[in-house]
Amino acid sequence: MEADRIKWNTRFASEDSYLGEKPSPFLVQEIERIKTLVSGFSALDIACGEGRNSLFLASHGFKVVGLDISDVGLAKGRVRAQEVGADIDFRLVDLDEYVLEEEFDVILNFNFLLRDLIPYEIAALKPGGVLLFDTIMASGPLLQSHNPAYLLNPGELLNLFKSAEGDILFFEERPAGDMPTARLLFRKKPHTLL
């Protein structure tokens, strides 16, 4: 944990905003659909960093829990939340060891890949809840500078979700460019009325 915390603290301390203050374009694209799909407004932001997506969800009425290993990133998120009057529960955790015990209507997993955590994320969704996933794919240049364990292979994201109890409402891979990504919107099967 300590080596990861130091790495991310260094990155978040290096700039005013490491990934910028604007939310993920994928989240912005899907927010209205998300609000029509879910029955409640609880949200979890996995590896939230400085909280840019947590703040966006809060501005849309969600009660947000943000998890990250970087106390520097979380401190920035708390300051930004206070500046706009958002009440976000930022928690310092090591996601390699963290146990998801609560249930959420929305879970975000952006710019982070821990394959073993995905089944627990799906389990932590309330019935009818949605999970947005957007992370980096392996490519030649990235394989030279990133640990391949944290990069998705082509088709892998779809395979990780295809047997889950629910529906994949959106999927795309953008393998070209400096930062190739795979994106997915998954909805857990809602309760059925008997």
C-alpha cells in the first residue's frame, strides 16, 4: 500500500489538478440516462483521486462515497467539495484489501483496473443499479511505460461483464491514440415482481 500511496501522492501533488477538474466525458454523456435507470441516489467512486467525478455526481443529487489510496488527492477533493458545498464521504483505502460492504445505485470505476474487484463491484450494486467502467487499454507505447497488469486487453472488458446478472447497455473500445480506452455501462438485473 505504501508504495502506491507515495506514487499517487507524488502525482497529485505535482499539479494543481492531475486529471483536471472536469468530470469524465463518459460520465457526462451518460448522466441523464443513469438518473432514469436507478431508483436511488447513492454512488461510489472507485479510485476517485481528487474527486472530479464525485463532485459531478454530487451536483446531480447523488450521495457519494469516494475511495482512494492517496491522502493528497482526497485532501484536494475535500477542499473542492467544501468550496461548492458538496457533502462527499471521501475515504482513504487500499483497494487491494478493501471490502465493499455497502450497496450503491451507481458505481464508477474510471482510470483504474483491479480485475479481482469487479465481481465485488457488481455484487455491491443495488438491484437495477449501474456500473460505469472506463479505463486504459494496452497498446505498444503504453506497455513500455505501464504495468500490463493494469491495462485491459482488446475485448477483455466485455468478457469480464458478459456473464454477470444484468445487461450491458453500452460498450466501446477506442484502441487508437495516445490513451486507448474501453468503456462500458452495465445495469444489474432489477428485482422482478412476482
